[in-house]
Amino acid sequence: MAFPFPKVTVLVQKYRTGLLIAGCGAVFSANIFYHVFPDNTFKKLYQAWSKGGPANLSEKLENTFQDVLKDLGVSSRQRYSAFAAFGFHPVGAGLPWMPSGGQIGIPANFNSTLDDAGGITNRVILINGKEVAWDSSSGTALKEALVFSPEAQRFAVAREVARLESGGPILHAAVAPGCLAGVCVYGVALKQIFNLYSGPALMRGVVNVVALTLGVVSYLLTADAVNQWLDYSSDRKAASISTDYAKGGVEFYDKILSRNKTLRILMGQKGEEMYAPSGNLFPANVFRLRHAPYTSRREGIARLLKEEKVQEEA
């Protein structure tokens, strides 16, 4: 039995507006689900574990977290919660105005100081299948790159909170459905311009392929642009809290760049493929740059710091 393609085409044309709205809604829901239920998704993914159970956030880091919320002027601080996360810098997800609120994961190395690096050296880190020797020159450099001052820690947490406060998850989730709607608009517009609705089906198929290609390209470019805008915006909001936060931001990115340079050496060939000599991440492919370069983000905060200094002297 042949597939009833003509009937399906007629149905799609008849209900295309409703189908488009439903499709965009489904894509948006899929993208935002991660942030609507962060306890069941994000937190389980990033939760640090110790001795067979979830690690507890130290009192020191909980106090740091509350100080950041206060400094940012967050009106509903109870909407945010922090937990002990794995990794080496804070992560965040959630929608502060939703019942689940926002979740900020803070790593164990934020407990460490130059005098006590216990949050780093008591962890086994394997690179290329070998444990990092903390007493070696590369191990020492990596350890120093993972220790942040209180100002840098506050900046790192503040940028995650600022991203959630500005609706970053909503903006990011809206890109895909917007581009899906664009595909439909491209297709309809091209068919009307070239009067193809009464033309051969082959030409309409070609137009659909062109519209889909434009939609994919639009999505890649827009998603990267939104991500980079959110990176710069959250950095600027965190650094604008005070001079100490701005100085902490410069230090934070200096340490990330130093860490990546060290990892480039420790990881050998794979490190050279992943990290640039400057410490920036190499793009996964030539068509995408998902996040702003670390050097550029550092320079933006340093520039803000210089502007504040000029205003103070004026």
C-alpha cells in the first residue's frame, strides 16, 4: 500500500500554524526542562560524592554563597541553593522565579588556600591514565591554578547567579524554536516569491531543503551569539558589583588560562588539540564558537576595572 503523501501534505498545509506552534512549544519545553527541574536533572549530574554519598557543602562556601547573593542584591535569596559539585569552577542552572529555583554548584577546590590545598591534593586526578604527581613542577603549577582567592571565588559564583537572574536559560532555550519558526517562514516566503505552490513538487522540495539549511545555519550562528552575549553580560554584572569583584574576575580567568596551559602540557597530543597556547579552548569545529574566549573575557573585566580606576581619579 502506497504512503498517502498527498493527503499528508494537504493536512500539513491546512494545520501548519497549529503544528508549528506545537513543534516550537515542544522544542522549547525540551530545552528548558533541564532548568525547570534542576533538582532531578542538573544537581544529580553535577553532585560531588564522598565516601559513597553526596558531599556536603562546607560552611565556608555556604557563607560565601550567601554573601554573593547579598552583594548582587538578589531579592528572593531563598529561591537559590548551593551544593557541592565536582569539577573546578562553579556551575548553575534553574529559573529563580520557578518553584525549584536556581541551583549553584560550587567545587571542593574552593575550600583550598595556598597554605592548605587539601581540597585539591586529596583528590585523585588522572590524566592520560596516570595520576597527577602534585609535587612535580607541572603538578605544582596545576595546584596553584586551582587555588582561588576569596575575591575570585565570589566573582565565579556571582557570574553564575547573574546569568540565571538575567533569564539566560530562557534566552538559550528560545533559540531553537525561533529558528524552527524561521524555517517555516523561509519556506513559505520563497514559495510565494517564486510562485511555486502551483509549480512542480520537485521545486517545492528544493525550496524546503534550502529553507532547512538556512534554519540550521541560523541556529548555529544565533546559539553561539546568545551564549557569548550571556558570557560577557554575566561577567560584566559580576565585575560591576565592586572593585574587589572585578579584581577577582581578572584573577579567575588568569587562573583558568594558567590551568589550561598546564593541562596542555600534561595531556600531550590531546592537550595540544584541546587547548591553544594562550590557554583558550580550541573550537570543536571551524563553524562554531560556543563560548567567548577566556582571554577576551579577562580583557573585558580588566577594561572595566581600568574605567573604574579612571573615574575614581577624576
